[in-house]
Amino acid sequence: PGGQVLGPTYDYTHRLFDFALMDNEGGSGPDAAGNARLEPEPAASPLDTHMPRVPDILGAEGLMEPEVAPEGDPRPFDLTREPVSFPADRDVRLQAMARGDEGFLLGLGYSVQRGFGGNHPFVGEIRVGEVSVEFVPEELGFAVDLGEITLTECQMVNQFAGSKDVPPQFTRGYGLAFGHSERKAMSMSLVDRALKAREFGEAAEYPAQQDEFVLYHSDNVEAAGFVEHLKLPHYVDFQGELELIRRIRREREARLAAEPETLPEAAE
């Protein structure tokens, strides 16, 4: 819609190796080396506050899978209050990944890109902005604004060859992360699309496509605790395994001693 808007990211900025270039920062004249400085030009007009999303533009042409709310638009599953069962619905998966470890999601997203996910992704759109947080007290009955938080949103566009009932089209992968965190939002959107494999009749063969694997191993607090607890004493467990190994070795030695000694065949 009117060209690409790069936005507030460091991916497109220059890296300075000669820090003397910063001596005349803020001026429009020559820098310390006598070179003319080029000041950024402001946009001719501000961005449209209702700028359409790229996936919606593709959807208007029928090229993008539609986003349809579940029948009756039920209340989303609350991961913090209800036990999870599998196969998990998409609202459960998105909640778990939004709370999940960035490094874990990054590794899974990378595996999808390298072929262990069955789809070829394109970044449809990345947005960063402030979102109001509201709370509705029961005694008041209306929303109270608590403040604002920064969120990063990514929509990944993926190919889909179609099926008997669905024509060829693009499919979505969605990611949402707290703060300015483009890498996590992108990783989450890659894994989200991989986890939708069964919904499109695709074979779920890789780790990024297994919802139980992804959801049970994305919690970095639980993962760190379970790994680091190995530093604590495990006397009972180790003593049990030690006695087991000793008993197996004694039984093996007794069995070998009871077997008749085999003599080599005489040479003809």
C-alpha cells in the first residue's frame, strides 16, 4: 500500500566505524572531515493511521486464507487457569508461544526455514506500537485504563498448494511479542504456521509441527529449573542405579562362569 515503510528498526541503519563523523551531529553543515552531511528528509505526508494490512490486501483478492472466528466466538482459553490438553487449539498455542522463550522459538523457526517444517515463508508485515491495557471492575461496570505496553506483531505469508476442497492460496503465521522484539515475533509466526499443518491436511513430521513438543518445552522458567535442579543431590536415585549396575554385572559374571568353555576346532 504505497510502498514499503521501514519503521523504527536498526536493520537498515549504517554502522559507524569512524566515530569522528558524530562530532558535528545535529548540524546540517560539513562534518569534521569536511564532507557534506545529508539530513533525512521528512515524509511529504504523514502515514495513514488506517493503513491496511498486507495480508488483508491479499485477502481482498481471495489469495489469502480467511481469518474466521470459531462458531459462537467463545471466550479464549486461559492458559494460566486451565489445564492444557492435546491436540491444542490455536488460541492455546499462541498464548504459550507469546509467553515462551525467544531462543527456543528462534531455533524452531530456523528449522522451519531449513526445510523441517514444510512451508516457505515471506514476511507479510511487522508492526510495533503501543496498546492500552484496560480493566473492568465488577463494581464499576466500565473499563479503567491502566496504562500502555509496547507490542510487536508479525504476520508471515506462506505458500499452500491447495487441496481437494481448498484452492491454492497463501496461509498465515502470526506472532506477537512484548516490547520491541521483532525476532521473537517472526520466530513465533513461523512456528504458528508450522503448527497448523494438520488443519491443512499436511503431514506433521517435524518438531515445529508437534504442538505437544512445542508447548511443553517453550517455558524457559520451567526448562531452566528442571535442568539446573540436577545440581542438587540425588543420593537415592544414584544409589539405586549403582546397586542395579552392580547386580547386573554379578549376574553376567556368574552366567559366563557357568557356560562351558568352547574349544577351538581342530585344524584339518
